[in-house]
Amino acid sequence: MQVIKRTVLKQKPEKGTALGFGKYFTDYMFTMKYTKEQGWHDAKIQPNEPVRFDLATTIFHYAQGIFEGMKAFLQPDGSIGVFRPDQNWARMNRSAERMCIPQFPVELAQEGLEQLLKLEKDWIPREAGTALYIRPTIVATRVMLGVHASTEYLFFIILSPVGSYYAHGLEPTRLLVEDFYVRSAIGGTGEAKCLGNYAASMKAGEEAEAKGFDQVLWLDAQEKKYVEEVGSMNMFFVIGNEVVTPELVGSILPGITRKSCIQVLKEKGYRVSERRISIGEVISACENGTLKEAFGTGTAAVISPVGLIRYKGTDYTIHGGKMGDITKLLYDTVTGIQNGTLSDPYGWVKKIEG
Ligand SMILES: *Cc1c(COP(=O)(O)O)cnc(C)c1O
């Protein structure tokens, strides 16, 4: 693979800097292009610098684009570990299918990612709770107005050293149950990690933030009755001795952290149900004391405890606003496997010898 080097490297954030999320970017990126005639071609690693686009490029007008989120961690043996990349590539091709984007060759994307990570190994932060976030993206690059699937695309991977997703770290989050706006309906694009989903969710997100909430808890579009997910996390509730997560009905993003948590919990003997769960059931469980814990799962936030939800003007505190035992167990297990401090019985961490 062609590697175009830069003459001057960027200043890395100093040790101890609060990295936040998505603020710093590494020196290089992986790119490849697609045209109808050539298919995917011109795979290379090049300096991560601003790129010029004609303003009539499809992506700017019709948001025909998709993305992924993964994390890489420095392993105790000195190698680089990436959490379940095969799952992300498979989901990215499913998102591509939904958005009329041509399937990309997974082996080439993985090879590009591995070469990029080897080159950028020094950017992987080491402090607890940090990681190198990986953002693969495909955008439609044909220069033409008119609502049609593009015939040209750019695939790129950029890297960002990150700390915790929420400004308050592992403090339990406050969620506002949204009963007006909708994120996604069955038959829509909620199942795909496509760009437009996030633009569509911003209005509700901004309004929730203005009221002091971290994120919105979305309900189903049809009845505004069933819990779906949070903007970038899947939801779990511990009710009595059952761990419940909304079933993937077609409007919910099929999270890889979600899937991993279900597997860990089942292995540890918990009763896990993927089923529809109404907001009414959550609220009554809260009122009668059977709602023990609630948490969100996602690559960016990992496992994030939920301390409070507001529904129709009433606040419901969960587990005294503190992180619960199952949430903690999952956080420790998943991050332990990712960091290589726990064994990896499922083979989830793909190791790259740097
Ligand atoms: C990415 C994302 C998630 C989490 O998925 P992971 O694979 O666990 O990172 C959940 N919900 C939405 C809407 C997302 O975009």
C-alpha cells in the first residue's frame, strides 16, 4: 500500500491532557476511492490534512454517507488491540447496502486500518479510560445535483485519541424521554449508521441539553410507547432479576457493545431478554422499586450508567443516582478485555503486532 509521508508531524496532546472526545486527530489517514469503472481503488495512507471538494458534491446536499466507530488499545504485550473490527466492517457494509453505497472489500479496509495503526501507534493514549478512537466513513463524492445514488465515493479512516465520551466521565447520565420528536421509524434508516440520522436527532438533543440533560431517550415512532435507544447508545434496564434491552425491531442501531454485553451477561448466568419494553413498564418498575439499574452501551461511552430519567415532566432517580453492580461488572469486564488486563475468552480483541 502506498504511504505518503508528511514532513512535519503534529504536536501530540501532552500527558495528562483531558482528551475529551473527538478533539484531537492523528497525522495520517487511510483513503480509497470508488468509481463505477474502477470499483474501489487507489487505497493509500496519506497525511490527514484538509481535502477540497466541489460544493455540488452529493454528500453536502443529500447526506449519502455512513460511518463506524471502533477503538484501539495498547496491550500489555506491546501489541495494538482493536475491539471486534470484523463486526464493524460487516455492519458498515450493511449500512452501505441501505444507503445505496457499493460494498467495500473488508480485507482491504482491515489492511488499511492495520497499517495506519502501526504508523500511528505513538498516538494511542495509555491512561485508564482512554483509547484511540477509529472513525471509518464513506461519503458520496459525485459532483451533481439531483437525488440519485452517487457513482463515486471516498472511504476514509481517521483516528482520534479520546478520553471519556461524557464531560462528567463515569458519573451517571441524566436522560430526557422524548415524546414528540422521533429518531427513526421502522422502514427508515435507524438501523444503519448513516449520517442523516444524527442531523435529524440534533434538535431534540439540543433542547434536552438546554434543560440540563445529557441525552435523549427515544421512543418508537408509531406509538411513542416503547423504549428504543439513546443517540449513540443502546439501552439496558435491570428489572427484578431480569436484564432487559429493547429487541432490534428495525429502527434501532444494532450495537456491537450491546451484543457483547448480552453475551457476557448470559455467560455469567444472568437472565437477559431482548424484548419490547414500554416506557410505562420502566416508570412503574421505578415506582415500585423493581428497577434496579439502567445503563447505555456504545463504543464511545462503553458502558454508561443512567442515574435519572425525566418522563412527562416527572424525574425518576435510578439506583439512588449511582452506578449499579451489574453496570460496574460489565464496565470492568468489557474494558478489561479491551485493555488486555482480563483474558479474552471470546476472541474479541484483534491484535496487531506493531
Ligand atoms: C454507534 C451507535 C450505537 C452503539 O453501537 P456500538 O456498536 O456499540 O458502538 C448505538 N446507537 C446509535 C444510534 C449509534 O449510532
